[in-house]
Amino acid sequence: QVQVTESGGELVQAGESLILSCAASGNGRPMAWFRQSPGKEREFVAVVGPTGRQKYYAEFAEGRFTVSRDHARNEIFLQMLNLKPEDTALYSCAANLRNQEYNRPESYDFWGPGTQVTVSS
């Protein structure tokens, strides 16, 4: 019965910025962001701990992306700066981490349908 919903994806030009949001219902606990483009496997982007203090990023996201948490609203966010065409993908939110392997899709119990980010040159 857990529902996970992402929002904020848009068509933007290279160099612009976006903020993605993710909310979960009931016992859902949003934790991480992944992305996937046609012909490629889903890849880890960023994760934020339960308190909002611990954060880990994929190599390509370090320095440009920032993940954060609003504990009271049970939401997480992904701020993306200086977007590049290679950032184009469907960005999905993962909830309820079951182990310590936060960068593996198999470690999460629930997923949202994703929000599309398209960056034009």
C-alpha cells in the first residue's frame, strides 16, 4: 500500500538547474535517487540518511547535485545544478532501504514511477 511519488522533472537547456521532490505515504521512507536512460541500466545517483546528515553521491553527481531531507514531511529532494545533456534520464525515488548496500536497486522495497529530466544542448 506504500505509494512513492516524484515531481519536478522538466525540459531544460544545458547549464540550467532543477529541484526534484519525492514523497512517500504510510510507512514508506524515501531514501535515494536513481536514474535510467534508454539502453542503459538504472544507476545510483544519491542517498540521504534517516536524520538528513549522512549523504553519499555517485562520482558524476559529486559537486553538482545535492540531496536533502525534510523529516517532518517525509520527503527528500535532489537539487541539480549546471545540468548537462548526459544528465537526461528518468529519475526515480527509492524507499525503505533493507540493508547497507544503498547503491544497489535491489536493496529497496518501494519505487516511484519516476520523473523525466531532459537537457537540451
